[in-house]
Amino acid sequence: MTNVSSESSVDVVDVRTLVPAQRHAKIFQLVNALTPGGRFVLVNDHDPKPLYYQLEAEYPNQFSWTYIERGPDVWRVGIGKLAKAG
């Protein structure tokens, strides 16, 4: 029902259909595939804040994390790979 125009050119990845054990593996696969400046929108059924801490531990200061929607049923987070400063 909600159409966010900023998401129209960005991949939207809905992990709600995956079993919990597969979610982080899929998200890390997507993060690893991002090019500098690239991003995707993660859709989940709970606050993925633990994932934020895991990403920050693996890739310190290398990605952006922006909440687009904060539940209670649907959570949307923009995750992007930061462009390197030249």
C-alpha cells in the first residue's frame, strides 16, 4: 500500500519469507556484493538492530544504516556501502 519513491531504483530485500537461520547469511551476501555508494532496503518482521551490531563488527565504518519504517509489524532499513573518500 505504501509506495516510497526513493525505493523505486533500490533493491528491496524482504527476508520475512526466509527461516531465521538463513536471514543473516542472505543479508551478509548482499552486503558483500554492494559496490561503494550502492544500497538496498531490508524488510523484516522485527527490529534488525542485532544485525547492525554484527555488521559494524565485521565492517567498521563501511556502511550506512537508515531506518525507513520502525514496526511494529514491518521494519524497513536502508543499508548502503559507503563510498571511499578520495
